[in-house]
Amino acid sequence: MKREMTPREKLFTFIATSVIVIYALSAWLIAPMVSEWESSNSALNLTRVQYLKALKTTREAKMQMVTAEQKKNTQEENTIATLLEDIEKAADRKIVIRRFQPFNSSQPVNGELRSLQVQLECSGSLNNLMEFFERMETQNRMTRIRQFYLLPESNKQGNLQCQVTVVRIVKP
């Protein structure tokens, strides 16, 4: 025969059943969810760290590209400026340079040489122009006059107008 449970026994039974149910829920539902959340969180943190490293590397590479491009532009400006200075030295106040127009320089092939090309419009006497051409070609072995045109000036003083294309080979 079964006897009826006392209220105290009912309370203990209820508490024990509740503890068992709570333990079962936590072991089979909550614990797997927490462990999955932790693994997802650690994977997310790892991905975030990898993203930040990749972003840093990308920024550094971009800065190096910008720096290299600025250096290249500065170097090209320096070589054209040097060419202009050499032309002005060769003119030696006897030749009037009216226009100086640089052309796009050729791209180096496998780190080899490239050429700078400049077109000049100038005027002077025939003797002075010939001396100018000779000084330009002899002061730098890598500078040559590619072509030139001579026309008489309209002022009948014996001066000539000249269009000259100068080419200089430079190392990149």
C-alpha cells in the first residue's frame, strides 16, 4: 500500500525533480550552446585579427607604392631639370631659348636605360648655334641631337631660328 506523501516529502521531491530537470537542460541545451558561442567568438576574434593584419599590410604596401611613385616622379623631374640646366649651360647666353618642351619619357625595359626627349625653339647666329650643338653633345656622352631645323629670322641680323630635338639616355 502506498501511503500518501507528506507536504514535506512533496517539497523535497519537487526540489529534486527540478534540480534534475535543470541539470539535464543545462547539460544538453545550454552547455552546447555556450561552447558553440565560445568557439564562434574565438573564430570571430581570429578572423578580426587576420583582417587587421591584412589591412595593415595593404596600407603599408599602398604607402610603399605611393612613396615609390613619388620617388620616381621626383627622380624624373630631377633628370629633366638636370637636362634643362645642361642645355642652359650649353647655350651660354649666346643662344636665346624661347621654348622648352619635354616629351613623355620612354619606360625602362627590365630596369635598363630609358630616354628623355626635349624639343627646343631657340635663336642665334650660325656659329653660335653650331657651338651650342657641339657643347650639348660633348658635355654628356648620353645626350644627342636627334634632329634640328634652321630658318632665317625675319629681322635680317643674320640670326637663325632653330627647332632642336634633344635626346638623353638615363638610367632609371
